[in-house]
Amino acid sequence: MSLGIVSISAKTPFLPQYVNHAPARSLFPKRNPQNPGRTLVSRSQVHNLEYYDSEQQLSPKLMDSKALFPAMDRNLYPDIEPYSTGFLKVSKIHSIYYEQSGNPDGHPVVFFHGGPGGGTSPSNRKFFDPNFYRIILFDQRGAGKSTPHACLEENTTWDLIDDIEKLREHLKVPEWLVFGGSWGSTLALAYSQSNPDKVTGMVLRGIFLLRKKEIDWFYEGGAAAIFPDAWELFRDLIPAGERGCFVDAYHKRLNSNDKETQYKAARAWTKWEMMTAHLLPNEVNIKRGNDDDFCLAFARIENHYFVNKGFLPSDSFLLDNIEKIKHINTIIVQGRYDVCCPLMSAWDLHKAWPEADLKIVPDAGHSANEPGISEELVAATNKFKYIKEGAH
């Protein structure tokens, strides 16, 4: 492939400030040593499709794709409707809702929502170019439109991984790009480590490795140092004598035989997370804590997973198994001031996996809907699009 040399001053106005931690690597396809039949494309700090300096070189094809205009390529895509929806029965108890939108013949991308228990929303489709991607969303067990609602029975990380494979086979998808944030990043790492040959790449956001220190930070008082006002509402539902472990105390109430006790605990649990998810308060997000149906699934399922340590064999399980996925092209987007999933986890992942491309957004918290975060997520999916197009 010939290269056209493009010189752009580093002071060009549209160049955003960012922190990019990745070793310089070739953007050109290479063979996967574990599977010679599969082509891999490595990320590159030098050939970065969102940012340019005077030494960068881009192919004519990438130039034609308007990769030189990152402001155009970083905006959320317009609202679209699914072309297909359905329910897949994945066990005797559970059926999961799924939908497809975008291009039926496009490159498949699967969206892993957060929580666990958060469910998907129509806005999740907007991170992907609908002309290029076949966009697949699904609600995990007990969440969103999946049934039975807020059910904890047969609901573990490994059940979800089995469901994802059943959905992939049901939709006749050979392999797909995986996109997940917060708990979705946890599930994406666990799924890809179990099925590395089914993943063409990953976009991860707000890294959560489900370690004890992460749970303790957010639910046992660490984050209270930054949000003491929101913490009091979460703390005060629990009597002083039970505050040795808030996760356990909430577990007791979220599984009470009294439905109103469940709802009261679910509202407090959910509001704590909604009030801390943005760098600046987001009233629309906070109001989700008043939706009892959403709160019940979100709080019960989240707490269920945290009490059980994510059903992972060890505290460092996801980091210990990074070698299985180091060949997978991955972009990590992390808000500098993420209180829910602090930067320490993304940094630990980066240290264990320097081949992945870490982007730290300097003026953002946790939510995917914050401008800096959403722009980087769209840029990431577009980067995979340009790489895919450039390989053909």
C-alpha cells in the first residue's frame, strides 16, 4: 500500500488535547500467531486516526474517508430504529431481549451494557456508524426487557458468557467487535478471555476489574470523600450497627420478603451511583433513581454480583488472564475523574496490557454520555471502521 504524506501543524485548531498511552506499532495487517488464518491490525500511536502531527503519514484511502477531520468523525450518530428485535430463551428460566440495527450486512458489533442490571437503551446505538456496522444490543439476564425481571437465579458471569455465545450462534455471527463500559468492560474482558477467537477487537470504557479494592472504594466509604452529600443518603438507610459492610447490609434489604423494603433499598443504591456517574451533576440520570422497575433490577443484580465477587475464581482473575487476549486490538477510554470506576483500574490494565490503546479523557467522569467520553468512543468505533476498510 502506498502512502501519501500529510503534514499538519501540531497547533492546528481542531486537534483535541488527549493522553494516549500506547507503544508505537504498525497500523498494517499482520498475522495472528495463534491463528494464521486470521488477520490482525495493530494500533499505532504514530498512525493515530484521530490526532496528527507533522511527521504522520496516511494512505490515500484513509484521506478519502475524511479521517483528517476528527471533529466530523467524533459526533454521536443520529437516532435509528432496530430492523429486528426478539427474545432468545437461554435457560429454563431466562429469556434475553436482543435487537439489531444499522446495516444487516455490516461488520457485527455487540454492546455489553453496564450494571450488571442496567439494561440497554436506544441511545446505545449512536456510538456506531449505521452504514458500516450491524449493531447488536441485548439485555443481560434479569435486566431491561429480559425476563424474568430482576431475577437472581441462574444469574452469574458465566451464565452471561454462555448467553452471549448462544446469541452469536443464533444470529449466525462468526465473530464481532465487542463494546462495553463499566460492568460491560468486566464482561467484555471475561468473554474475550473465554472466546478470543470470536472477537475482532474491543472498545472498553470505565474499566472495572471487580476487585475487592474497587468495591470497597465505591460502596464502603472511599468515594464518600468526594461525594459526602450523596453518600449520606446511601449510608443513612443502614442502621449504624450494620455499617461494617454496606454491600452485605443492602443485600439483606434487596432480598427482603417485603417488596417495599426492596424498593426503598433499590432506590438508595441506584441514586448513589447515578449521583456520582458524571463529572457535573446530570439531573436526567439522577431521576432514574425514581424508576422503581429500573432500580430493582439495577440494584438487586449489581449487589448480587458484588456479594459473590463477580463469580470470578480470584480477585485478580481478569488481569491474570490478559495473555489470552493480548493479540486483540483494543481501545480503552477512561475519564480522569471517574469516581465509580477510578482510573487506577484502567491504569492497572494498561500496565498489564501495554499493547492496548489507553485514552484518558481529562475532563470527564464515568458516564458514556459525557461529551469527552462519547467523542472518544465514537472515534474508537470509527477507527476500527477505517482499519477494516483499509484492509480491503
